[in-house]
Amino acid sequence: MIRLYLAEDLAAGAAVAPSPEQAHYLVNVMRLAAGDELLVFNGRDGEWRAKMGAVGKRICRLEIAAQTRPQATGPDLDLVVALVKRARLETIVEKAAELGARRVRLVVTERTNAERTRVDRLAAIAAEAAEQTGRLEVPAIEPPAKLAALLAAWPADRPLMFCDEAGAAPPALTALAGRAGGPWAVLIGPEGGFSPGERAAIRGLPAAVPVSLGPRILRADTAAIAALTLWQAALGDLRGA
């Protein structure tokens, strides 16, 4: 069944209007008609069964019927990733949503080759991934910040899994063994890697947990997918899958 992310509050008997883009998708792409059912969620009120109400060429109304699942959230896991080329960054955001990251925090490093990105497009990609994977929340996409500023304000109670391709670090599963869950973050560098000064600053962070992702140097998108999967397998919701 089609799942749709909506921003509006959801409750039995409510009537909501999808965005024009969503209405076009439902009516013209998926060919839904009045009375057809779909699932909707907003990240706050759980998942609900809805029926197509009034339908026009460019608009439609949804009638909210009954809740199918109460609201639930996954692990409190941030993905902190340096800006990379657009296609790879979009892949990273999509896969972060699929793998259960709660937030994606974009950073600008000394070797970042682009300092701008369309956060709204990345948010839309995250929403689409959440729709397809059955998640009840959509990862927040935070606008780019300088790495130095992020490290200066880093909370001591959120361990930072630092995927360090340039230095000696234990394998990820070894480094995570015996550690507790709770708030965590995974840090992935830019295509050119972190500078020596940045690496020293990250390793000097009390919350930093340096890890290795293996003997091969991975591209940023591959590294993000591998790191999130390893963390979820060691401390997250893949343990009970």
C-alpha cells in the first residue's frame, strides 16, 4: 500500500490536503480515485489509514480513518557527513534514512569541494526513503556547519564514531563491543579525507571513538552505509531484526 509523509496533524475523522506535488503523484502517477486507501504518517502521530476523498486534476483530499501503528522512534543516531558531490550526498541521505539515522548533520571541512547544497531537496529524499521503508519518522537534515564549530559544541554525552581512514584504529565492531546504546553519532569525512589538523581535533574530543572500516579506502557514500550498518548491528535496532 502507498505510504505518504504529511506535515499536518493526524487524527481519526480529520481531512487533510496533500501538497500539489503529492496530489499529482497520487492522482496522476498512481491513479488513485475516490475511496482508494493509503497509509499516512507525520513523524508525530503514528501511522494512519486514509481514504481518497474529493479528487481533482491537481488537488485531492484525504480522509483520515484509523491508526494502524502508534508512534515509535528508532535509535538516537546522528550521521555527521562532510559535503560531497551532489549525487553521492543524495545517496548518503537516502541510505541514512533507510538505515535508521535520526538526523543528518552536514559539515564543511578543509577539503570539502562544495560548501552549498539544497537542504530542501535532501529533506524530500529523506521523506521518500522513510515512506518506502516503513519508518514512522523522517530524519532531520541540518544545514551545513563548519567542522570546527561543530566540534567546539560537541556534547560529552554523545559518543562520536570517527571513521578514520588515515590512522591506526580498531575495527568498528571491536571498538563498539561492550559499549552502551543511547545517543550516538557517526562521522564521515570528505572525498579527500580530513586534514591532519582536523584528525587531531577529532581524536582530541573526549567523546570520539576512532574506528576502522576495513583495509580498503571507501568512498564517502560507501563509508556512510558501512558505518551505519555496523553501528546498527552492534548497538542499534538491527540486533533484534
